[in-house]
Amino acid sequence: MSKYISLGTMSGTSMDGIDLSIINSDGETNTSIIDNFFSEYSSDFKKELINIRKEVLQKDDLTSKKALINDLSRKITLLHVEAIQEFLKKNSTIKLDLIGYHGHTLIHKPEQGFTFQLGNPELMAQLLKTKVVFNFRDNDIKNKGQGAPLVTLYHGQILKNLNLVNSGVIINIGGIANGSYFENSVIHSNDIGPGNCLLDQWIRLNSKDLEFDREGNISEKGEVHSLMQEDFLNHYSYHDKKKSLDITDFNIAQFRGLKLEDGAATLVSVTANLITNFVKNIKEKKDKIILAGGGRKNKTLIKFLSKQLNLKVESIDQYKLAGDFIESQAFAYLAIRSYEKKHLSLPTTTGVSKPVTGGIVYSN
């Protein structure tokens, strides 16, 4: 079975920057991590990303704002190229076979049959003289899937390698929280609800110069507003396993009027409740929750989860895995599977009608 040196990228809903990972893998069980790297976005570019998300709210906006979108796709690609070049200077002996370029999700509406990621893969392939895999989600959606979560197969390999197939659940807490677990020896996953996205919005709106609740230091000082939390949870139906989520699916308007700390605590509690319900609804009972993504660093969230779940709640870092880079590693892994025309998603992971591959390969 062929092995490839693949670089994966992730620019997530936190909009803080670009995660990069290089792996050596066959796209199956034989994977080793070579290195990880982070490149921060400037505050001006973050504002551009925030602003364009406010302007692109439906499919027609992709046409009416095409010039702006193309310009931003070029900009974000050039930033990725610069970051990759800097990363490769640290790894000068590495010769890449593939780049898994996720891009930056601008809008994700699978129920309407589309998703769109900012990025220009042709430009990246040309500048880096390497094959680039892009557009990972489209084929899943065309086959009645939700186009997310896509990191599940990689989560499955982690659980296998850690001998946690029967006992473990991986919860990735990025902008959206999602979970992966095995049931009857088959990997399952679905989106759970807001992870960090609403909390990040709340902090940006209600503080002068903070971007997020670092380590849960703000939410730790607040009190949960139980009635607002209950109303919020009742208003949204997060429990449809066939539905993937986008940060535009919910907002924080109803929390206005709360103090900074109380709003933060309430939003963290919302996420903890959703994760708790997700875990409790797994048919094959598990005894270990492994947290990945930025939310794993939030001590308030960990406290709430530990209280609500009579299970071990651990950070993936405790297993000597880099919790900030699981998604970028996953897209390096998926790029290999795409290149080999192997499936990226299953009916049990995205609700797709059958196992399907995905991604388009752009050559230099």
C-alpha cells in the first residue's frame, strides 16, 4: 500500500489563523505525524473574514458578491502559501506529495444542497508546484450527505491506535462541536451544536479587546442564567443526527443584557449540556471522553462536563497528540484518501446515501 507525505490545512470558524500539519500515511491505519505549525491572521484580515460572513447569507450572495469572494479567495490562498513555505523551511528535507487544502468555510447549507469554501486551489498548486486536493465536501452533499463532519475517519484511526474503540468518544470543540465514536465496530459521528463560535462572538461583542475566553477565565467568574439556557436549548433542535451545523444557524441576541461573565458562563453551559446529551444518547455506553480542538482548554467547560457526565473527561494531549492540530492532520489524511479515490464519508458519519469519496485534485 502506497504511503504519501501529505500536508493538511485548516482555517476554522475562530478565524485566528491557519493550522498546518505534515503526515506520512497510507490513508488507512499506518500514519505518523511529522510536524505541526500555526500561522496567525492579522487583525485586519480577521475583520475581512468576519465582514464577508455577514454579507454572504444565501446562495445568491455567492453570485452577487463574486468579485469580493474571488479577491478574498486569492488573499487567503496567498496567506496559506506563505505559511506553508515558512513551515517547509523548518522541514527542508521533506518533499510533499499532496496538500489537503480545506479552505475557509464561507457558508454551509447542505439542506439547500451547497457549501462554499474560500480558496483558490489552482493558484496554490501553481505556486507550490504540488498537487492540491480541494473541495472535500461537495460530493458528500451531492449524495444526500451533510458534508460534515469529515474528520470522523481520522478520529476513528486515533481511537483504534489508542485501543479505545469500545470505550472512547472524541469530542472536537471548534466553532461547532462534533463527536465521533464506534458502535457495532462502525464509526459514527455528527455535529452536536455550538462549540466555541457563540462564546467567541459574545466575547468580541462585549469586551474591548478580547477575542475569546482564554482557558475559561471569563466564564469561570460568571453565573449560568438557567432560564435563558433552557429557552435557547428548546429553540434549536440539535439532535437530528442527519443535520450538520453552521455558525449562522444560531445567534446570541437573546443573551444581550447579561454581564460579560454571566453570558460567557451560560454559553459554555449550553455547549456542555449539548455534549452531555450527545454522549448519553450513544447506545453502546462509553467510559472516556477525549476532548480536541480549542474548547478542550476551557476549564469551565471541563468542569461542567465532569459534573454532568460520570465519565473521565480528558484532553487528547494526554495521549501525546497535538489537540490544536487534529483537524489539519485529518485533512492531510483525507487528501491521501481522496487521491486514492477511497471514501471520505459514510452513512453513519454524514448521512450520505452510500460511502463516497470527495475532493478534486489540482495539479501544478
